[in-house]
Amino acid sequence: MFTFFSFRLIEKKILFGEVVSELFDTTLEIRRFEKNYFLYEQESDFHKNIEYIKKAQGILDSNAEKYKTLEIYPQLKTMTEDLQRYRELMEQFAALRAKNSVEKQQQEENIRETGKNIVTVAENVSKIEIRIIKSFLNKTMMHLTLAIILLSIGGIAVGQILSRMIVKPLKSLEEKMRHIAEGKLEKVVIDSKDKEIVSLTTAFNKMLKELDLKQKHLVQSEKLASLGTLLSGVAHELNNPLSNISTSCQILIEDFDDADVEHKQELLSQIDQQTERARNIVRALLEFSRCSEFKKEPLQLNSLLQETIRFIRGEKYSGVQINLYIPDEVIILADKQRLQQVLLNLIKNGIDSIPGEGTVSIRARERLLIDKNEPCDDKRFRGKCTGECLLEKDTVDIEIEDTGIGIPPEVLPKIFDPFFTTKDTGKSSDRGLFVGKGSGLGLYIVEEIIKEHGGCIAFDSTVGKGTCFLIRLPLRE
């Protein structure tokens, strides 16, 4: 508002300066035609002189009210009187007929003196007005600079207030979103009284709740997909004991009367053994499918892997050999159901990646603190480790390596992302491998389970040679 009024005043000053400049130019024209008239005594020069005198008087008369409040009013008043006197002198001079008379010369001198005074006053008025405009501009610039400084200070203060009210809560929300992107679905709590921020936080928490619910459903769906693999293996595994039970029963029925007691007991014992074998297979399946709380317990890794591999054997993977290099003394502290799901996913992925004949090799060893071989710092795995690498604890390292087609370098950074999959929808790969439809959650769940155990997982892959996953889990609490 201040700037608006300042510029309005400057505009008025400039317009008035134009009037003063016009007045000064008019006085110069008056003197020019005066000199021409004295030299050539042409009537046209006299009339032009009188015309410009009237113009100057008109400028002064039309702005008389404005001049009264100005610093230059006394000079302008004097100029008005001089113009009137100058006009009378010019008219008297024109009325004198005698040439070179003393009276005419005296009149000419009076006219020249009066005209000189008029121009001097007009020039002084113009200079004073220019000085006033410059002074006003300087003051305006000073006021404008001061206003800018005050506005800047006010802007900073308002910015700080807005930062506390809006930007800081939004930064906090951004940080929470970063945590969510990392898989930490924590409730967002932001200290703000702003209605929009509160509404946004409420909506965001509602979205988180829905996302958590959807994620649980998707994880369960992935688990059911793994369960399908298990069922195929279980069907194959159950077929053997059931066939043995059926055969023993048929022999017992046919030879019941002729067989001796010892032979009958042997057949019944075989039935009992095969029944127990089938019961163990079903029990393992139930343990895997049961939704239980996370609970660590000592597990013999070799037995756990053999049980897991037994689930897979029912599927048709001709030409793929699974090799186990697990010492019997390796005991791992883990949740059986969840770790079995990790192993099942990684082994099955390795088998799926082999187009023809190949091997999936599984190795494990205890890594003690005195051992300086750090898998996650190895050049093969450097920059590809996710989770807590546990460099200052005794751990168990499990390595699952296949001779499959490998994973392209541009895909490697995304393999643990949820919903990312390299499996096509029932089409053969570039290497001729026929793969099933993938949900893109397998490796994501693997990573989450490893992190839940307080461990880390690293990977290395070469296209055409195969992929190696390395899991590191704490040896003890």
C-alpha cells in the first residue's frame, strides 16, 4: 500500500515536471521570436511572440491552484507579473513607428531585460522542480528499501511459523513414508494442530492399516503357493508308505490262514512303520501350514533341509540334482516354520532357473569371530547385502547356489522388491525353461523372515552361470 501511494505521488511529480518543462520551453520560444522581431521587424514574428506569451500565461493560470502549495510559488507569481509587463512592453514597442528613436531603443532594452528575467525564473523553477523530484525519489527509494527489509524480516518470521505449522510436520511425514518404503509399517504420529495435517495423518494411518492387512493377505497367499509345492511333494512322499501299507495288507489277507505268527507280526510291524512315516510327513505339513507366533528353537540344519527337500521331490525336475554339504553338528537357532519357508523358496527358485540338467548345491558352516572371511564384505557380495550383517557375532552361514541361467545385472537391485518377479505368466524363458506365474513376493518374504531372525542375506549372480544366495543368521542369542 505504501509503495502504491509513493508511486502515485511520483507520477504526479513527473506530470507537474512536464508542465514546468513546457513552461520553460515556451519562455525560450518567446525570446526567440523577440530577437527575430527586433532584427527583421516582421509582423509574423511579433504575432508568434504574443502567441507564446499567451500560452505561457495560460499554463500559469490553469495550474494556479496547484502552485499555491508549492515551494516555487513565489517565483511563479513573479513570473506571471513579468509576463504581463513583458506583453505590454511588446505591444507598446510595436506601436512606435519611428525607427532608431531613443524611446524605441529604451523600450527594446526594457523588453530584453524583462524577457531575460522571465527565462531566468523559468529556468530556476525547472531546476527546483527537478531537485524536488530527485529528493522525493531518493526518499522513496530509502522507504522502499526499508519496506523490503521489513518485509524480508516479516517473511522469514512467517516462514518460520509456517515451517513449524506445515513444513516440519510434512518433513516428519516424509520420513515416516521413507520408513514405510523400507517395510516398517509404523503408525504415523505428527504433532500438529493444523486441520489439514491432522486429516492427512488420519487418512495416512488408515491407508497404513489397509496396507498392512493387504500385505498379510498377500503373504498368506504366497505361503499358500508354497504350500501347493509342499502338497505336491507330500503326495509323492505319502504314495510310498501307502503303497507299502497296501502291499503288506494284501499279503496278510491272502496268507492270513497259512502264515505263521512271526510272519504276521513282521507284516504288521511294516504297516506300523509305514503308518508312522506317513504320520510324520503329515505332521511336517501341518507344522508348515500352521499360523504360529514367531519362536526360535535349536534346529539341526541338515535334518531341516532334508525334510524341506523331501517336500519338493514330488515335482518333476528331471536333470536337476540337489547336493547337500551340511555337517550334522551345525545347529541353528531359528523359527522352524519360517526358516523352512525361506529354504523352500530359495531352493525352488534355484531349480526353476535351470533349463535342463544342473545342480543346486547347499552348504553351511559356523562362522566364529576369529574367522575373518566376511561373506557380505566379499567382492562377490559387496553392495548386495541386505539386513544386519552381524560382523561381530558368531553366526551360521548358509549358501544356496545353482547352475541356472542367472539374473541380469539391471534386475539384481529389484529382486527383493515386493511384487517384482522375473517369472513369466506361463511362458518359456529365453533359455527354454518353462516357468509358472510368480506373485513377486517370494524373495520379499525371504528378506523379511531373515531380518526377523536378526540376520542378513546377500546374493551374487552371473548370467549364463547361475546365482548364489548367502544367508547369515546368529548362532545364538
